[in-house]
Amino acid sequence: MTRHYNFGAGPATISELVLEEAQSELLKWNGQGMSVLECSHRSPAFMALIEEAEQNIRDLLAISDDYAVLFLAAPGRSQYAMVPMNLLRGKQQADYLQTGIWSAMAAKEAQKYCDVNIVASSENENYRLIQPRASWQVNSDAAYFHYVSNETVNGIEIHDVPEVDDLPIVTDMTSNILSKPIDVSKFACIYSGAQKNIGPAGLTLVIVRKDYLGQALPITPTVYDYKINADKHSLYYTPATFSIYLANLTFKWLKQQGGVEAIAAVNQRKSAKLYAAIDESSFYHNSVDVPNRSIMNVIFTLANSDLDKVFLEKAAEHNFAGLKGHRIVGGMRASIYNAMPEAGVDALIAFMKDFEQQNA
Ligand SMILES: *Cc1c(COP(=O)(O)O)cnc(C)c1O
């Protein structure tokens, strides 16, 4: 059986080179005479690994020493609670920009801990656009401004960091972290579940400004306290050791590809040709406001939704997996993260053209 092109949103495709490397050293890792899965998280070998992983992500995103880097054994959405718990810093209000289902979920969870001000919402527009900055109701007493840089389900991305006066900016970057260079110094906190662009599930990366730490709400569970995790270098509890190992292989792979700048150019090319194929046809359609189309998650519908099922069946025959859109929005979605080779996108476009010819 050949490996499929996996366009699933997450857990998502991982570079074959990374998987092969993991396979080659699965039984005996790093001269340990055992698998990394079996190694103590306090062994010198594992401690060296987590240090290396931290250094690699610092190199890739040019993260300064003003920031702590945490590898948490938690789902991405755990941060919807951990952010207010850790970053309210004595304040009672927080600003949330609502641009899709993930940011809506983040805002709802935060309401358990503070007063949430929805700065702007495009829910009534089915999250097809980002409300213009001039219409946002930013509350300057907020502890922070939260947004989701890429709405994985709705296929909409905010490409530039919003200007929100002097509010600390917190972002859920789960589905577009490492897809392009970012200026980390513009953020108070960046977090990301790993199962999209980093690789393995079971791990969440948090990059947070050190001077914001140490003021967690008293109810914060110890394992959810950023400061404790930072002070203990992500080894307060047993971390997701294998996920960290695989994430580090991905970081090294990305460095070999030329880093985030080089991969950003590839990502631009991949998404541009897929959107062009969709726009050229009257058979496929994407309704997201063009300037905010996602580079990572390309959603599209078929003009005749009766054909959805056949499209997915034929796609499966061609070894394309994971193209079904999220149940909330329907249609199709091609997630084309860093690890999706350009050849996979080319093959998908050729298949789509063929399918159109036979069914239009
Ligand atoms: C996938 C995803 C999440 C959540 O992932 P879990 O680990 O299942 O909680 C959060 N935010 C965004 C933007 C995502 O794409």
C-alpha cells in the first residue's frame, strides 16, 4: 500500500523523512539501548533533547530570552482556559476577536474567568471575512487582546498582527505556526497545539513573555501554571516525551528546508495554485474574502453538493485522504501544512480538473 496524500486538518501529515528517522531509531535511541518512549524524562539524554527542541524552535522563530518556551502535555484548546488563568494579571476584562469557530470557543471558555469583550465578530457573515479594523471596539482596560491567526475550520487567516493600541496580544497559532516568519516581539503569548504544523498530537507549545508570569489566578491548577512550567523547563510533570521528540525532528527537518522563510515561499506557491484552480472553475467555489484566505487550510464547495460523496470516493481511490470539510461548514477542505509536498497539491489540482471534466 502506498502512503496517501493526507489533507486532513489534524492530526495532519508529517514529513516522510521525519517518520523514517523516527522509525530508524525507534528501538534504540541515541545510544540509550532503549526507545525514546521508554526513557526517563529526567535522564540526561532526554533533558538534552528537550533543550535541543527548545533551541531549535527559538532559532526558527527568532525567539528572544524575554520569552519562555513551554512544551505542555495538553490539548491546544486547554489554552482557552490557561490564558485567562495566567494572563489576567489582576484585571477582570479581556478582548476577543471572533473570526471563526475556534476564536468563538476561546471567548466562551474565557467567560468562566473574566468579562469577555467581543471586539468584533463576523459570525453573521458566516466567518467569510474579517471585520475592518476601524469597526473594532477595543477595550483599553482589557488584560489582553486575543485572536486566532488562522481559523482552521473556516479557512480564514489574519496575515498581519493586528494593531490594538498597547494591549498585550495573545494568539492561537495552532494551524499556521511555522508556516512563515513572525515577529514574536509583537506578542505577549503565542500558543499552538502541535498536531497541525508541528506534527505529533498530545503536545502544546506556548511562547510567553516572562515578565507576564507569576500572577496566575489562585484557582489555577499547578500543572496549568505557566510560571511553574517555565521555572521547571517543562519538566514539572512527565511531559509528552515522544511528541517532543517528534516535534524536534520536525524542527530539524524545517531547518533543513531553509527555515520558515523558505517554507513560506513554498506555502505561498502551493496555496496560490490551488486557489487559482478553484477560482478558474465554476464547478468549485471558495467564498472567503480574498485578502484573508488561509494559506494552510483551503476550503471549497462543489457547485452541486450532490456530488460531494462521489468526489470524496474518487479522491480516496486516488489516495487523497482527509478532504472532507468540517461538519459545521460542510464542503471540502484541503489542509496543506508545511509537510504537504508541493507534488501533493499538484496531484490534487490535476484530480480536481479531471473530476470537473467528468461531472460538470
Ligand atoms: C486544532 C485546533 C485547536 C485545538 O486542538 P485540540 O488539541 O483538539 O484542542 C485549537 N485552535 C486551532 C486554531 C486549531 O486549529
